Amino acid sequence: MIQSLVQFSDGARGVAALSGGQAHRVVGAETTLALAHAALAAGTTLAHYAADRLGAPVDLATVRLLCPIDHPDEAHLLVSGTGLTHLGSAEGRDAMHRAVKDNPDPTDSMKMFMMGVEGGKPADGQPGVQPEWFYKGDGSILVSPGDALEMPSFALDGGEEPEIAGIYLIAPDGTPTRIGYALGNEFSDHVTERGNYLWLAHSKLRAAALGPELLLGDLPADIRGTSTIWRAGEIAWQKPFVSGEANMSHSIANLEHHHFKYAGFRRSGDVHVHFFGTATLSFADGFMTQLGDRFEIAAPPFTLPVSNTLAQAMDAPFKVAAL
């Protein structure tokens, strides 16, 4: 059974299917998106559609790995996410905001988290409490495996956030269709966020990295991985992290409902990358990243890690003109 798909380039673009530790080219497929469209049109799953078209083996060590999903028109790929969704995720945020407010009362972050604990997994199948939601950018912000993860020149920090992202294609009839999951580094500016929680939106307008794999089928309920920061060839910070519904205060179905309930997010042909949140940050431990640090996020059942080096962009100067 095919476990995941990988987009790659060996001079020409292609898609490989991974099964049992082996990768095989999917014949006739240049992109995951095209493959997903074809599977939708055929009325079958992406895994079954790819399985019927396996070709020659692919040595993934000899090709350039790409993001597991992209769109030919980057404006039609939306990157977003939800926060305070994992058990324990509020602790760092609460401490960050409490240090600023010096207030013994529950912060808005802790209140939001407790709302999720109490109402994020409704047992009756009805929508639960809505989570925090944020926008990150369009398809242009996604960083390919191994490429630099750039923070803007005006950023105060560039910090990792190990997360799972759901990958969706909006079907021709407007139905949001989950085609798989990706391991990712959501990446954020925690120093800016710490200054005032109302700057959360600014802190999230950053690049994001995805690992090479699009995991097909169901997401395991209990995912356990490791987030590592390498500096000058040595481990500078490392910590285990957990994800999956067993470790979350919201169900994935609830997160999906509250994202796609907006009609503007159900436009046929669009792609959505939606991060589900995390409870583990080096920033919460007082660790400060430096340019040149390499983030590495690994978690089974994903067989390939998310690996990117922190850099700073040289933003082009601009001014606002008037007509």
C-alpha cells in the first residue's frame, strides 16, 4: 500500500510514491496537484490512483526534493493555521503574555485554550468551539526541503514550530477534499508576539517549511517526534514533541470545519495548507536562534525530516505611491 507521495526534480518534475521504504515514479504525473485532480475526476483515492501507475524506482538521495504540494498560480494556495490546539500549548503563550501583563488573572490565551479543552472535541459530531486562526501567506511562502528559511529583515526573531499540516484541494463542486498530511515547520517571530499578543497576526506573516512527504490515509492519533536545532555542526537545542488528536484539545474535524465554513475558502481549484498547531517551542525554553542554525523536525510515520537553515532576507526597499 502506498504510504506517501514525494514531488521531485531530476531535470524534469515528477512524483514518486513511497511504499515499504521504496520509491517509484508515478507514470504520467508531473505534480501532486495534477495527480489529485485526476484522482478526483476518476472518483478514487489518491493512493489507489497512484498505485495503478507505478513505474521505475527513484533514488530520492539523487534528486532534488520539492514541497509535497504547490500550485502553478501561487495566489490560489492559502497557508493558514490554528494555535492553542495541543495539550500544553497554552503554557508557553500564557507565560509569554503574563510576563508582559504581570496579571494573576487568566490571559486571553489561557481562556482560549480552556475553551478548546472543554469544547474542541464534541462527541455528537456537531461543530465544537472555534479555535484561534491565523493567516500566513500564499503559496510563495512555502520553502522546499533543504532551502533556506528566511525571516524578513525587520523580524525580531525566527523560531521553529514543529507541526502537522493538512493539505486540501477544493473539488469542482466546492467540497474541501483532504488529500493528505505534511510534517512542517510553521515558523514564527515569537519576540514580536511577546511584545503584544495583538501582534500575533504580524508574527505569523512569515515563510513556512514543509517536509517532502504527503502522507496519505489517516493520521495516527498519537505522533511523537523530535525537534532539533543544529549550530556549527552540534546540537544546540533538542526536545521531543507530540501531535495527533490524542494530544490535541481540538479534533482535526473541528479545525477543518471552522476553517472551511467560510465560503471564500471553498473556491474550486484552490489548495489549502492548514497547520494544526504545536506545544513545543525552543523559544519557550529561553533559547534564541541565530542565523545559520539548522532546524530539523522528524516524526514517524513520516520517513523524511523537515530540514532548513535560518537566514535573513534582503527585503527590497519600497514606498507607497498614489495615483
